[in-house]
Amino acid sequence: MIVVPLLQLAEHAVFDDTDEAGVILDTQHGLFLTLNAVATLMLQAGLRYNSLDEALSHLRQRIDASDNTLISGFHALKNQLDERTLLAPEEQKGIP
């Protein structure tokens, strides 16, 4: 069985999370997107875990927020990355 993380970045997107605020470099358009600390934690969880429950469990330990807030934030991040074509094509991603 192939395990697919919740989020996969497109081939042209490079994520650097060495600081608390992460950066995504879009090599296709020559742009970069700066993430705040919470968005960085959410992206790290999305890239690491293959279920929303696992990602939430991880995020609960790091972010003081309700599950509804974490889920909303996670989906907002996913939508923003998708709008900027920074996520892998739909058939390769772990969540619809």
C-alpha cells in the first residue's frame, strides 16, 4: 500500500522551514510566499502525515486552538496553495 501525505507540493515548489516562518519558492514563476509560524506548522503536518486526524493530533500539541479552527486553517492553507498552483496535481494529493 502506498501512503500519500495530505499535501504534496508541486515539483516547482520548494519549501524551506529553517526559521519559524517558512518560505515556499515557486521556481516556475520566480516568486516566493512567506508563511507565518502557524501556517508553517500546518504545512509541515500536511507534508508529513497521511490523515487529517494524524495532522490534527500533531497540531494540537503545538497550536492552542480548537479542532474546528485547526481544520479551517488547514483547509484555508490548502486552498491558498492550490490557487497559486503550488500543490501537486489532484490525482497525486492525499485529500480531495
